[in-house]
Amino acid sequence: MTLDGRVVVVGLGLMGGSVARTLKRVAPQVEVDGVDPDPVAGARALDAGVIARYDAEGSHLVAEADTVVLAAPLKASLGAMGELASALGPQTVVTDVVSLKRPLLARAESLGLLDRFVGAHPMCGSEASGFGASRDDLFKGAPVWLVAHDDVAPQLRAGVEDFWTALGCEPRWTEAREHDERMAWISHLPQLVSNALAGAIHAAGYSHSDLGPGGRDMTRLAGSSPEMWKDLMETSAPTLGTGLTSVGRALQVVGDLLARREVDRIAEFMERTRGWQAGEGE
């Protein structure tokens, strides 16, 4: 896998659009093609000059690809992998950007693609969505988690690592189960807590425009696409449910302390979390 061939990006939203834009900047010699069921997204990517060809279905494009990047939401990426598998060239490498890895590995196994699929999850993004939100610096300095089956050759692993490094990411290898549990806690849980906070403030009669910087920071994720999150929440539900229960218990304890005006103990809790936020003990 090199940055001298042809890359097909499947999904031209925030993440896929950013892959195409970044490749245009860092590897202009690479021909990038785009696949997306939305012709408006395809037209915007063509107009921006970041893809050479567009197709809504993509079979003939992936047949010529050296690398395919699945950059759609979870269920759409699973579907695209199934629809395009038979059209892939014998040496085509497949990677992705989806924030859960076990479902992608399972689909790759069912399609006989385990030896050339390297799952990737760049830890970057935005509450905004669509090609218009994409940027050519989205991946700069972002960790990217990589997972692969034992059947994937070391040379192919290294090639995918080089691909994401070229986009600006900092690769970290892990196992799929460990990755997905981690994401439920550090990504999916903050999303729902942000939604819950936004809902509580709204129910109290306040608008988003009433918020100060702290409130805007805490509720920023509430602006994320529900459609993208539905599939992820369904898959991560067991661990995510445990996380929500833990948050609920912590809030209940704080609420009880506040009702008894034991603010010193609340301050102690705040000090502990302040230390965690500052990286103490790492």
C-alpha cells in the first residue's frame, strides 16, 4: 500500500470529505474517487476538486482501487462493505473510520476480507456533519486506533499505518474488543451526557443563546447527528448503559450532598475530578 495509487472514499461527509481534502493536500499525486448515495455530496466534492470521479454506487471505482476507505456511519459502512466486496481488486486494501471495530471485523470475516482489512478510528471529528464541514487538517495530530486480524500481513499493516500517518494521525494499535469498550466510555457516554444536560436546560426554560462559554462547551455534542449515533448506541448499549448508570449514581450522590449543604464534600469531589482532568496520576 502506497500513496501513489488510487484511493476510493466511500462516504463524502465530514470524515470522508476530510480524507479526500487531506489527500489532495499531502499527496496530490494520488487519484481520489468518491462514492456516496447523495449526488449533492458528490457534486460538492467534485466542485471542490478533491475527487477525480464520483459514483453513487461505486463498484467500477473500487475495482480499480488500491485502497478503499469506508467513511460512512456504522450501518452504511457495513452495507457498503457487503455491496462492494465482490468488486474489489485482488490486492485492494480496505480501511475505515468507524468508531466501533468489532462489527466491521465480523463483516470482513463473513466476506473473506479479513486478510486485507485494517480497521481505523481517527479520534477527531465535529458535531457538524456533511461535506461542507470537512477540512484538510481534521486529522492533524489526532490519535488513530488501528485493529487487524492475525491474517493481515505485517507489510499491509505497515502500509495502512503509513497511510494514516500521512494524513496527520498518530497511529496506536489495539484489539477490537478493548477499543470498543474504551469508545463506549470515552466517546459515546460523553455524547449522551451532553444530550441529557441540554435537555435539562431546555426543560428549565432556557435557550442555547442564554449559555456562557462553559455551558456551550458542555452542550456542544448535543448538536451531533442523531442518525449517526443510533447505530453506535445500539452496538455499544451494554457498556454504555453501565456508564450512564455510573454517571447517574455520581449525580445522585452530589445531589444528596447539596441537599444537606455539605459543599465541602462536593468541593473534595470537584478537586479529585480536577486532578483527573489535569492528568494527575497518569
